[in-house]
Amino acid sequence: MKHDIDMHEVSDEFAKCWQAAGRHLDSQNHRGELNWLKANLTPPFLEHLSFRLENQLFFIRIDDVDGTVSGPGNSNGFRTIAKGCNGHACRMPMQRKSGAWEPSIPGWG
């Protein structure tokens, strides 16, 4: 099976959204067990963020719920890498409120 892998640069606004998503995940109480696998905005992009928590792998795709900012990559590649690694494909809905990005669903992460 063949998938297109996005090699594009990201917009400044998506970078801000991405940083807020990563900070949010870091701020959750994971007892120091969250280990980042992909935590940079360097292409190629199958997922936006990925990490290991104990013996489980999580692959995160960030979505702007208002649709004003789009990130690189596509849903097919994101799901494929999660499935191929026996991990969890998670969509993280983000929203810009009062000029700052935050998860649109309370308690996400």
C-alpha cells in the first residue's frame, strides 16, 4: 500500500497550535512516563505528535475545530502508521480562544 507523505512546511499559526497541543499533553499527570517519539515540526508528516506511555504508542493528529488552520499530512498516513505500529490513532481537536490555542474538549489527554 502506498501513501503520499507530506513534506510541506507548516504555517506559523499551525506551529502555535501544535506547540499548545504539546504543552497541554506535557501538563497532564502522566507520572513522568510520557516519552516523546515525534515532537518536532520536521517533515515528513504522517502524524503531528507521537509518544509512548508505558507500553502503548499514541499518534496524534491535530485538528482546528473551526477549520481556519490546517496542518500537514493526511488522515490515511496518520492511521496507517498507528496501525502498523500497533498504536492508537488519536485526533486532538484544538480551538483558538481569546488568542490562545487550547483543546476544544475539556480533559483531553
